[in-house]
Amino acid sequence: MESQIARDGKPGLPRRLEPDLASLATFVLDLQGRVLSWSPSATRLFGHPLGAVVGHDVCDVLMTGAGQYE
């Protein structure tokens, strides 16, 4: 929240700040759970480039640690 000063110098109502979605990782899956689309921010966050994930099951892409898949 950000405080605003009204024109008369009195404190105004707080304004809601819009979220910064620039670093939001997005991806699209098909009905079988395979990656169809992968954003540049998903590449930065998860470390997999687009060409390495398209067509792969999302669980194989995101759950790479021991015991995560179960």
C-alpha cells in the first residue's frame, strides 16, 4: 500500500499497488500434462530453456529432486 496526499494537504486514502508480473513464470500444458509453452521468466526461474522442456511431462521438468515425484 502507498499513502497518497490529497490536494488539500491532508492524507489521502491508501492506494493499492499493482503487482509486478514481469518475473512471473508461466507455462501452458496439454491435456496429458506435457509442456506446450514456456516463458522466458520460467527459464530464469527453473533453469530449463524452452527447447529443452516443450513436449516433456511437467513433472519430469519441475520435480527433479530425490523423492519429489512420489
